[in-house]
Amino acid sequence: MTIQPFSPVGGLDGVYIGRAGKLNCIVFRLRDGSICLYSPVAGLETSGRDSLAKLGDVSMILAPNHYHNKGLTGHANAFPNASLVCSKGAEPRLKKITGLTFDPIDILKSKLADNQRILEPEGLKTGEVWIEVRTRSEIAWIVTDTFSAKLHSPGVCAEAPSMLGTFPRYGVKDAWVFKDWANTQLSTDCPTILLSCHGSPVKAPDLDAQLIGLLADAF
């Protein structure tokens, strides 16, 4: 399995991305200087630990939906003092699959920096949680299975986003509710950077319009 150590995301202070195999783990720095792991990937708790240790103490581990669960046990064991959190919608299946205990997502909310916030998409059946990070010039969305992109070399951004092929069938409960919610958020927030658990980062001034177009084609 190919390991990409954690490295900074251009244009986003305090945000880093690591990769094991085909999946990304995204790290963001919290208000107190510690870090949160968004979707920990199996293997990074060992092979990526040196690069992760340079970023700070792991205080939070976020399971962003109920499908991304294979890296949770290894990371919970590697960072026993970290709080393991998920949404209410993701908790039942996560507990059944992993046997782990999860804290409510509000624990993470209380530790976010002023330029960060949690987004909980409506109309999904996976309990997926997104993170928004704002800087003076960029607005980034960190997502799990909804959107994706082609994979390039570390540090190289993809030209355009795509939609994960399995998402509409396995991720969506009510397509109209999700599409309406997502379109409203995109039109309001106008993200310029997409960080997905699948593929390379996407950076584009018209990213919001591209994502709206993907939704229109899918639903």
C-alpha cells in the first residue's frame, strides 16, 4: 500500500492531507493548537505517524460517515487520549461495526477555531459530516463520499471535481432534500477548494458552479 505522508494544503494554514492506498485523511488544527483527524485511514497510524507527530497532539478523531470506519480502531488505539466523535446518524452502524464508543459531534464543535464550522448535509443516510475552513482568500470544504476528483502527485491539484460513482445509490436517502440543501449551501458559501477523501484537492474560482452542475447531472 502506497503511503503519502501528511503535507500542508496550499492556501490553507493548519490543514494537511495524508494518503494510504486510495483514501485520504485530512487533518485540521483546532482552537487550542491540537489537531483533528478527519476520516482516519488504516495504515497512517503507523506508516504516517512520524509526519503526523510533527503537526501536534491528536485530540479529536472524526468518523465522517458510517462507511469510513476501517481506520478507526487502529487510530483509537494509537491515540487513546483523543475523543472519537461522529454524527447521530452515523453512530448506530459505526458502533455495530467497530464496537467503539463515540462522543457526540458537539464535542468537536466546541473546539473548532473561529474560521471553521461543521456542515451536516440533509437528505443523506450515512450521517456524513463536512468541515468548512475559511481564510481571507479561500473557502474550503472537507467532504467524504459525496464529491471526489482525479488523483495526481502530492501537491498537485485536480482541475475539476467529480461525483463518487457509488454515492447517489449508497449515500442518498432523499435526493431532492439533499440537492436543495447542497445547492443552498454552495450558493451561500461559494467554496473555492474541495478536499475529499477520494482523489486530489480541487482548487477553482468557479468550484461552486462546478459542484452545482454535478448535482444537476446526478439528480
